[in-house]
Amino acid sequence: MAQQPGAVPSREFLWGIFQSVDKDRSGFISADELQRALSNGTWAPFNSETIRLMIGMFDKQNRGTISFEDFGALWKYVTDWQACFRSFDRDGSGNIDKDELSTALKTFGYNLSDGTVNTIIQKFDRHGGRTILFDDFIQCSVLLNLLTTSFRQYDTDQDGMITIHYDQFLNMVFNIKM
Ligand SMILES: [Ca+2]
Ligand SMILES: [Ca+2]
């Protein structure tokens, strides 16, 4: 799954990729098929939570699989994230360290303390290297976005602070689709 970022692929190009990913020729890409197709640049399997999040985002019919109609948007999403990941991986190490993540989060518009950036690294570092790989970077960014959107629904004056009751807190957390 690689082409120059920003390029709009032809339907034929996408169909070729779709067919190579759809190993059992069912006409749909399952979570397993997508996981096998995506790579972290390591031998470790692609984070299955990230696969689940991505299928959830692009599976318009709620079947748990991706049809060819949904595939173009998914393909663009993955290649955009690849370009994003590469641009923040300043030293070309293939992973994102704390300084790189800090820069990425600032660029995304998040104003987070050093302690919070450390907590995020710890949560999404599945390999014990104090760094984040491509799949975990996507998961981290998607979850940050979901959590921030949820917070903002309560932060009506946008001052970065909310006062909520226990019941509202649980309602907020359980309503987050993650
Ligand atoms: Ca299939
Ligand atoms: Ca790096």
C-alpha cells in the first residue's frame, strides 16, 4: 500500500490493491485481511485496535468489513497517515519518540503538559522502547480526537475546563465510540 502522498489514485489502481488485500475473494476486506495487508515496518502484527477503529470509520453499512466503495477513502486515510507519520519521524527511525510526539501534538493543536505527553507515550508504546510505532500512532491520534471532541461538548465556553457530575462523567466516557 504505497504511492506518493497527495496523489489521487485511479479506480484501476485501487481495484488492483483491493483484490490483492481481499485474499479470500469475498468482495469485502475483513479485519484479518486488512491486518495482514498493513505494515509497521516491523514483523509485529498491525495493532488490532487500530484495525477495528479504521474499519468502524469506513464501513458505511456496519458489516464489519470494507467494500470496494469504502476502500478508496480507507486507502487515502492510511496513506495520509503514513505521510503524517514520516513527517513527524524527524530522525527517520521508523518510530516516534517523545520529542517527535510533542511536536506532532502541538501541530495538531493540542496544548499538553510534559507529564501528559509522557503518559501518552507509556500508553501507546507496546514495544517497551519509549517510542510509538505507526499503528499505535494512528490509534493514539484517533483516541485523542474522540476524547477531545467529547470534552468540548461540555466545555461550552471553550476555556479548557469543565465541571461535571459523576453520572455525567460516566455518560460521557461510555458514549465515546472507542
Ligand atoms: Ca475478503
Ligand atoms: Ca523517530
